[in-house]
Amino acid sequence: DAMVIQNPRYQVTQFGKPVTLSCSQTLNHNVMYWYQQKSSQAPKLLFHYYDKDFNNEADTPDNFQSRRPNTSFCFLDIRSPGLGDAAMYLCATRSGSGLHNEQFFGPGTRLTVL
Amino acid sequence: KQEVTQIPAALSVPEGENLVLNCSFTDSAIYNLQWFRQDPGKGLTSLLLIQSSQREQTSGRLNASLDKSSGRSTLYIAASQPGDSATYLCAVRYTNAGKSTFGDGTTLTVKP
């Protein structure tokens, strides 16, 4: 029944070692988001896709990249993780059309950087 | 700058109490507002979505209201239960294609 799926749920990487987080959705939604959330803070938008159109937030570090090969999948690549990148990474989707335009979130991936 | 504020940051109530969580936004020209619940270490669960043309939405023991003129939304929880303990976040969108601006959340503890 899961609608937004994130793998893995927990990821441990070493300082500077590239890591990829994945998100998939069964909702056929146009819009997919990646957020970073640190403890007791609001989710911070990194980037989003509207279909294939990529939208990067101005303050998202170059260290973070994303790919969306098809409607269902979206990936977050962290090229050289630093200690400050340890956080919960949340994927979300939204229809992009119609009135009932809720965001649906996945369970998140907790990233630890050693 | 479009800002969203949730006060208080934390709230503790005894089981059975009715309570209100607050969300304030600086720009009243919103498109919609969404309330979420987040349990520790988990993702966000959507609770209610209010369109700009609506005044309130209800789901079970939850009722969310929207007053654009005062830049405020409230989430009313009736007959609170320990299982309601979580962080509650509101998110405001200003256009259909735009991003959401989140508040920092209110962490609710309901004591048995």
C-alpha cells in the first residue's frame, strides 16, 4: 500500500564517500521533491522536479545532485558527504494539478556520516 | 519574505483535553495550507489540506481552520490521546507550482 517509498531507511557513509538515496512513487504524480531535515527543524527544500523540469533551490550546495529517470523514480546523489550533511532526507510527491494538491511524504532516509 | 511561524514550540497536556495548535504566516495571499504530523525518526503524514477558498476542514477528531485576513491557521484536536503525541507542522503554498514554506513545528505530548 506504500505510496512513496524511500530506500534505504538508514544509510551510513564515510566522510567524502559518494552516496545515493532513492525514492519511488506509485501515485503517478508529476512533482517530486527532496528535502533535508535536521533535528527539531523544518524540512528544507533542496530541489524538485515538475515532470522532467528540474528546479534547484538557490542555497542548495553543489555537492547535492538529483536525477529523475522516469515518473516513478528520483535519486539524490551526495558527491562528497561532509559531517554537516548528516540528516534525515525526505522525498515527497504532489499531483501538480487539480484542487486536492496534497504533498505525500516517504518515510525518510536517515544519513549518518562517519 | 514569506515566513511561517508555529508557537509554542512544545506543548504538554493531560489525556482527554481539547487543544489548539497555531500556525501564522506573513503573506496572506496563500494558495493552500497543509497540516502534517511527524513521529520521531519518521516522515511526514498529511493530516488536512485547506484551499485558500475554504475556511475549515475536518477529519475525525481534527479540525483545521484558515483565516487569511489575520494570517492564521489553527489545528484543533478534540479529546486528545497519548497516541496524538508527535510534532505537528504546517506548510503554506503560495501558488500551485510553488514550493511549500514550513513552520518549525509544535511538539505535542499527551500524558496518560
